[in-house]
Amino acid sequence: MPHRPSALRPALGLAAVSLACILAACSGGDNKQGAAAGGAPGGGMPPPQVGVVTVAERSVPLSAELPGRIEAARSAQVRARVTGIVQKRLFAEGSDVKAGQPLFQIDPAPYQAAYESARAVLVKAQANLTQVAALVVRYKPLHEANAVSQQEWVNAQAAQAQAEADVAGAKAALQTAQLNLGYARVTAPIAGRIGRALVTEGALVTQAEATQLAVIQQINPVYANFTQPVSELSRLRRRLASGQVEAAGKTAPVRIVLDDGTELRQTGKLLFSDLTVDPTSGQVTVRAEIPNPDGTLLPGMYVRGRLAQAQVEHAFLVPQQAVSRTPQGDTVMVVGADSKPAPRPVKLGGNEGGDWVVLSGLQPGEQVIVDGFQKMQPGAPVKPVPWTPPSASGAAPAAAAGPGPGTGGAGVAAAPSGPAASGASAASR
């Protein structure tokens, strides 16, 4: 039957035209969806985003963070001043004591006996003085009348002087005995916090060895002794001499950082910087006085101190991660006018609050790159966005991502709809 092939030719031609239209539509949809997904016209990638901070001039204290240890403002060793057996401990270990408060009781019996003996000797000496003084009074008119010999008069006066000396010696012996009797009751030499007792009841303490009984320390305020390399002090002095920085003075605050990283609420003050350099370590000692009302700082505790040693009037603060430190110098990356990053050498002057203090090398309003270094390409522009510190940004939820490039096109090609679908059905038929 020859008429059937001629009837099929128009239908096949119509199906081929429909299929070409379907493919063209799918191709256009892919290009549109790829552009919507973020691709640049012509197939190029957009500039990568980098986190930046805009720097501004400010007055910044030039601080140094130094290691140090806490020392009590006053420390007294309680020692035995007489020999004897300890009878009682009269304080609670670890408590606060007042000056003159009884701490230990040493057996006072032998010293009480010595005191009574000295007092008896004094009474005897005073009685003898009374007797010889009366003899001198009786001899005086007789001597004037030449009724007694000159030798008897001299003997009477000598006996009176000797009796007076005996009384003075007896008084001194009595006072010594009284002191020893008082030393049997050991008292606190200063007010402060007392530690543990170093002896117990029944222990023999001696005056010759000055047995240590306890230690009292005053811990409000306390001293913090820091060590600083002499090279840093020399560098600071050169900056002061050149006018780059101004001296902070002794009124500069001192902040204490504990071993767990927390900063003490109380602020101390700088007392002095030692003039002697330790020949073994090349360091000098710096002392500060720190208020310690709640007893947080204990003698011997390791701390770190932030000391404001100078004041910089025209400086910049940049995050530490923005600075690249090499033996050749310190540099930062700055976004230029053409949106291209460029290295910039800077001069650092220390750190303040986790940021580097930049003394020179930057201009107000410049954008310093802090984050996104791995995205940058040499000579390629970047898109600067404000940088947020990790502690402040928190965990931001991830944004819902749209369909990837080609996803929509693949979907259209896999499941054509509308007239194209019907045309394909007609072609299959």
C-alpha cells in the first residue's frame, strides 16, 4: 500500500521541529538558572568575600603582659623567745588574728619562779639601801662636828652608793624575769591571717634556736612582683626619647590575669621598677600593689600582669590574626581602591585587649583584611565585608541554598512538560 509512507512524512517532520524547540527551551532555561545561582555573565566567578575592619586613630595605652608572683604585703614569723614546753594553742588555724593576740602558751612555772626570786632580791636590796641611807643621815652632823673620823664618813657614803647600785641591778633583773614570764605567752606581732601551727602541745621549743611556731601574713593589699626583659625596657625608653609614646607614670593601672585566664576585678598601681638586672636571666623586677579584699590572691600564686607603661596618641588596633609576622617584618593585607588586596608593612607596639597596637604603616579609614585569606587569588579583586569576632558572631544558622548550577536544566531535560511532552509522545507514536 504505497499511500501510507507519504502520509507519515508530514507527521515525522512536525515531530522533528517540536523536538528542536524542546532542546532550545531546555538550553535557555539552564543558562537562566545558572545565572540565577550566582554565576557571572559569560561564565566568570564573582569576587570572593573577605572580612575586613576599618581602622581609625585612637589613644591607646601601651601595655606589657608580664609573668609574676604574689607576695604578702607584710609577713611575720612567730618564734619562741623562751625555752619550755608548749601547753596550749590559742588560735584557729587559717583565721585572722590581731596584733597582740595570744597564740601559744609555754609552761610559765620556771619563769614565774624566777620572777618571784628577782622580786625578793629587789626587796632585800631596797632594805639594805634604807639601812645605809639612815646611817649616812646620822653621820652627817657628826662629820660636820668632827665627831666621827673621815674614814667612817667615806665608808658610809660608799655603802649607800653600793646599796643604790644593788637596787638598780635588782630592778633590772626583775624586769628581765617579767619579760621572760611574758614571753611564755606568745602573741601575734602583726595583724593578718595566720597559717597552720608548726608545733603542737607538748613540743619543746628553745630560745637558742628560735623555734618557728607559725607565720602571719597580711594579704590585703598584696604585692605582685613581675619580671620584664631589660631589652623591652630599653626599647620603651628609646620610644619615649623619640617622642613616639608618652610615659604613663606611676598612676597607670595594673590589671591581674589569673592562671585560668580571668581578669581580676580590682585594679592595682605600679610601685617601682628595680634598678638591678638579674645577671642570670637579664630581667628586672617590677612591683605593683593590688587590693585583695576577698582574699582571691594568695602569697606564692602565679599570675600575669598587664602594665600600662606608655600612652600612644595616634595608633590603630587590629586583630592579631590580621598581622603576619616574619623575620623580615610585620605586614597586613589592605584592600586598595581597585578592590585588590595589597601587603602593607606596619610597626607594632605591643598588644591591648587581644589586638595588636600599630604605631605606623596605616591610614585612617583603610580596610584591613582579617578573614578569608584562603579565598584570595594573586592580582584578583575581592569583596570586603565587615568582620565580626567569633565570640560576638555566635553560631549563625546556615542559609538555605538554592538549586545548584544545571540542576534546573537537568530537571527540565529529564521531565519535559507542556507541548514538548505531547510532541515527544506524538513522535514516539
